[in-house]
Amino acid sequence: MTLARSISIVAALVVAMVLTRILNQDYYGAYRKLWLLYMLLGPSFISAAVGTLYYRGGIREKKSIVIHSSILLSLIFSTVIFITSFAGASVFAHIFNAPGLSKSIRGFSLYMFFSTFAGLSEPIFVIINRKKWLLVYNLTYNILESLLIIIPFYMGIRLETIVLIMSIGPFLRTVFIIGITYWYTKEWPAWNEIKSEFRKSFNYSLGLFVVALAGIASVQIDKWVVGNYFSNDMMFAIYSVGARKIPFISALTASITSSLIVHYSSKLEHNDFRDMLKAARKTTDQLFLFLIPALALFFIYSKEIMVILFQKYAASGPIFQIYLIIIISQFFFAQSVVLGKGLSRINAWIGGLEVLINLVLSIILVRTIGLIGPAIATLIAHFVFQFLMMGYCYRAFHISIREFLPTKKIWPLLLSTPLVIMISLEMKNIIVNSLISFVISGIIAGIILLIQYRFMSINRFSKISR
């Protein structure tokens, strides 16, 4: 599943790299505002439907009833998104400071409908024991949908027409999902069975939706503020290009969080935190050890990375630098303890507070220090969320905050970071070509880390988190 998700991440990056080269910044900014609307509504409903199918499919013996119930649930969610975006197109266009975007939003609502419905594909493949099919499915539809975006833009077709062409991809996915469901179940279950299961699934999904909405809003609210404050679509394009976390790190930390919950939730039910805290702290040490030097390298070459990937977006460099620092907030796993205890409502409340802090600070800072303000607000809000989570664990479970922080023995190992920084700065001064300079700096940084690890025995490293 991790590989299948990685395909989508890579495809999105490739599309962004192509579009930033063939579109001017204003046009690309208008296009990105459509995705801002989708990112707030779509993933929240998809996460709720997917999580519900995983949970209900795991405890029900008759899987077909759960699958059909989840399809009905996903259909309702998709319809809500379609009506909200289609009917509210003018309102959203006004919020985005782009009155001319309302027609495109109405067309894009069709894409959102099919894409939200087809988002149920992953758990269906898993439940019917066809995980290998999921990889082929993801690869096929990502290639198809990438082409359905890139080719119309390259041909110069108008945006309101392009969004309709884009809808072909998720429409085909929807047809495929319905077809594979019928193939697996052979026949439709009785309506009374579906209705009984649907009531339970719907109630469970509401809690997941609130948690997902808070989580997604926390990482998207700054972009909403930028889109609303600046009438120039180019400013939004510059911000949205820079305001991105490194995908594989986000995927890695999300997988770690899920793994900790799966492996230790049974012990947490009996208030046995020792093994989970030990594993979490060791993971935090390893993330700091491996990734802090890499983040330092990316920080120094932020503008060059933006130019290499997105050509004319050097101005996005400072935004990207702030988001690199934000990544560090993902190295702490107090949230895993809270979710492992089944306290998703606590996660939702603290997540909601994070969104509020981010919103207020983004509005204040964008007015006082400009485009970089919302990024700084997001940085503050993310770390406040982590420390509030740690504070709750201390208050509720008497777990010291230092249990979530790197051990003291890890800090000497981070002495390599200043060395990486000095070498990278020197390479930037010596070598004119930014790509060559970045590659050479990366190779040298890798050699430094390898030398560092060479003089550490495996046994010694295993003791770092003790």
C-alpha cells in the first residue's frame, strides 16, 4: 500500500513540474485554487469512508454487506461535495479572490464527485485480498489522469473545459470500482442488511470525518488565507509551490504513527506505555539522526530546488524553508499514544485548536510581514499541537514530555549538521551551476554520515534510546 500511495505522490509532483513550466504564474495560481477547494472537502470525506470500511470490514464476517454499505456512504459523501461546490461556486470564487473562477469551480465539482467516490478503492482491494491489483490500478489511473491534465493545458484549452476533461479519469475509476464490487459479491445483499450496517457505518464515519477535517484544515488553512488576501493569482501560485512538505517524509511518519498504534494499542488499553514509548523515542532519535542533516542541505539549497523542480519559482524558496522546519514537528509521536488509547476526540479537539491558532496568526502575519506570514503561522501552530499533545499525555497518563523528545545521547551525532551546512555553503560559492553544486553537496553529506555510522557499532546504536 505504501508503494501504491507513493505512485500518486510522484505523479502529482510530475504534473506540478510540467505545469509550472508551460503555464504562467497567474494561470497556474488559478488552477491551484481549484485543488485548494478539493483538498479541504475531498480528503476529509474520503478518509472517513476509507477508515470506516477498514474498521467495519475488519469486524464483520460478511464483507459484502460492509462494502455495499460503504459504497452507499461514499455516494452520499460525493453528492454532498458536488452540491456544496456547485451551488457555492460563486462564494468560493469570492473567498479565493478570483470572481472569474466560478464557472471552473462548477465544472470541477464533477471531478470532485467522481474522485471522492473512487477514493474508496484502496480498502476494497485490501478486503477482497487483491493488494497486487491495487498497485496496477494506481499506476494506471495516475498515468491516465496525469495525461488528462497535462495534454489539455499544453493544447491551450480553457480551464473550464479542462476540468471537465479531467473528470474522465475518476469517472472510469468509479465504473471500475462498481464493477469489481459486483464481481466480488456476485449479487447485491438484501436492502435490510445494508440499511442495518449503514447506520453503524455512518455513525462511525462522522467521528473520523471530524478528525480528518481538523487534520487537513491544519495544513491547508494558510493557503486559504493567502488565496483570500491576495487578489493576484501569481502570489498564490508562489505560495502554494513553496508550501509543500517533502512527500516521502510525510508518508514515512504517517506509516510510523499507524504502525505504533497497530502494534501497541492492546498494551495501551492496560495502561502499559513502556514498550511503545521506547519504540517511539528510538524512532525519534533515528529520524533526527538521518533527516536533520538532509533538511539542512535542502534549507540551504531551497531556492535552487524550487528552480530545478518548478523552473521560475525561486521566490517560493523562503516559503519552502519554513515548511522544511515544519517537518521536524512530525518527528514526535505523542499523537500515537492518544490515538492508541482510542481517544480520537482529544486529537480532534487539539487539532481544532491548532486550526484556530493557525487561522488567527495567518491573518495577522500576512497583514504585517506579507506572504511568508502564513507559513510562519503554520510552523507555530504545528509545534503548539505537538506540545499540547505531550502536555495531555503528561496530564492524563503521567508521561513526562522528555519521553517524546530525542535522547541526550543523540545530540553529539548531530554535530555533522554544521559540517554539512559549511560544506554546502562553500559549494554554492565555488560552483556556479546550482544543480551540480547541490548534487556534490549531497554526495559529500552522505559520505559524512556514512563515516559517522562506520565508527558506531550496531550494539551501541541500539542503546541510544535506552
